Amino acid sequence: MRGTRSVAAVAARPPACAARCAGLCADDGIASVFAADRALLHWRALRRLGDSGLAEHAVQETLLRAWRSCASFDERKGSIRTWLLAIQRNVMTDISRARAVRPGDTGWDEVAELSDIRYAKPDFVDGLINGLLVADLLTRLPDSQREAVVEVILRDRAYQDVADDIGVPVGTVKTRVHYALRSLRRLPLGA
């Protein structure tokens, strides 16, 4: 039966191990678990992490954590394989969280692709369509709101400068821009 401990593994247990030891603290115990479950652990890690190097790291970290907590294994809760899979799930969660915090590695091929995209100019047709769409949306606004949005948003002018030019308080310009943007957000996407 796979996943259960043999009598030889229990007898070969070092004296420092607890009575419910998983047997991983002995050389033959870790070797047998590695031989039996390495492929499964690597497959699961590769499937979740998507990188062979990280998958191998996850397997090593799983076995290291299992070896460190060998004495805490409780066979009443499940087999050694089930215990290892639970440890591996925690390891992969830790790796995924660490990857989310740090920016990913970028290879030279990706740098070339990003640099081409970053410095590419927008297509003339895309700019024309976007301009027509914005013009159409602006026609749906009242004149005072349209004027405020064009000056503040499209021409990137300060609220105070626009207020001085129009001859209204700065709060009025802010209110007009706020209500204009709110009404534009409520328009259907196909509008």
C-alpha cells in the first residue's frame, strides 16, 4: 500500500524522533518518499506555478519543511502523501504571494518586444476614431459642462485658470467637470 510506513522505516527511526514520526528524518525514509512522490509533487507545482525552476524549488522546499516537521506527522489524519501535498500547497501559496509582490524576471526577448510597443506611435485611424468618439460624447453634455471638461481634462489646464477665464468661481468649474464625467460614465458603452 502506497503512502503507509513500513516496519523497517519505523525501526530505522533515529532516537530523537517522536513515536508518530513520518520517517523522513532518516536517510532511507526521505529517499523512499522522494522516489515515490517526487514526480507527483513536481507535476502539481509545475501545473500551478507554470515554471520548471519554481516547481523544482517548491518540491525542495516541501521536502525540507516535511523533514523539519517530521515529528509532527499524525498518521491518523492521513497518509504521508496527503501530508506532503498539504505542505506543498502551503509552499506554493507562499511562492505565489512572493511572486505577486516582486516584479517578474524579464528576458531580453521580452525587453525588445516591450520597447517596440512602448515607442510605437498610435495608428492614425485609431486616433481619428477616438477623436470622433470623444467629440460625439461631448455633444451630449450641456454647454457649460462641455466647456469645463474640454479645458480641464482635454487641454489639461488648472481649475483656477479655467475659472478665471470663464469668470466663475473655481468650485463651479470643479462641479461642472464632476457632473459631466458622472453623466458620461452612465452612458451605455455603445453610445
